[in-house]
Amino acid sequence: GTSDSDVTSADSFGTASGAYLDTLITWTRVLSRRFHDSLVGRDVLLGILAGTVMAVASLIVIMMHERSPADAALLPALHSLRSSRMFASRLVFLVLDSMQFALGGFFMLVLLRVVLKRTWLAVLLLLLLNLPLTAWTWTPIAMSYALGSAALYCVIVLRLGLLAGVAMLATERILTSLPITLDFDAWYIATSSLVLVLILGAIMLALGRA
């Protein structure tokens, strides 16, 4: 037979997962190839905006000499300049990597909500768990950036949905992991321009759907 604890656990999971069903609306519409939906355009547009904010914040941290681009991120970015195939493979990897992290964060958020039964507690614990994974050092600026970026992800996912979270992380990854320059004399200006054109193209498509 089924024990009372099993029933309670199932009810708790159903309540928690049901509370997050709204966050999956636009994600399921994309999976159903309903790309012309206005909510899909809205979520992608706001996700791109949030990702751009994250990328600018990361750039500011680097300009303040609080952080140097790690070799783990710098070398793949340089390799992407070797050929169009390398660039395309790097771009696909960044999008899939963003999807993986967004889905993982969403799953953790739902799981913590089931265990703690409070959304704010689940968010707080997720921020703390993310801190040692994201902060590159234990300085106030590093911890503030780690907490702020994770908090922005939680806000975007809870208020808009999973699709917006994926768009946010993908935009941040692309803007910070591919070579970008505003120096028109740079030898990789064509590749840099292509990155910006891709982002602007996604914005224009999202605006046309929103």
C-alpha cells in the first residue's frame, strides 16, 4: 500500500511543480515550433536584455582589474577565429551550454522548493550553492557579481520563464566568450561584427514577435 508520507511527498511535489508550470509555457511553445507566439518574442527579448546586462557587468569587473579572462575561456575564443567551422562549433557549444545550465538551475530551484516548501528559501539556498561555483575569488566584488548574476537568473525564470533564462545565459555566454572588438582596424573585426549581428538579429526577430 501507499503510506501517508508517500502521499504527502507526492502532493508536495505536485504543488511545487504546479507552481512552476507557468514558467514553462513559452519553453513548451518553442519545442512545439510555435515561434511566432508573442510571449515567445517577449521572453527572448527580455532574456537578451538581461544577458547583456550580465555581460556588461562582467566587462566592468574586468576593467576594474578585479578579474582577468581565464585561459579556459580565452583559448577557446581564440580557437574560434581559426575557421568558420571552429566559430560555428563554438557558437553551438555556447548555446547548448547555456541551455544545460538554465535547465539545471531550474531543476534545482524546483527541487529546493519541494524540500523547503518556500520559494524565497529555495532561491536563497540556490544563491549560496552557486557562490563557490561562480565566484572566482572571495573578494566582495567577486561575491557580489556571483550573487547578483544568480539572483538575476532566478528573477528572470520566476517572473518570465525558462525560455527567458536560456536566452539570458546564451547572450551572456556569447558576448563574453567570443572575440568582440570595436577597433575597426583589428584583424578579427569580421568575426566580431558577425557576433554583434547575430545578437541584433535575434533582438529584431524577438521585437517582431513581441
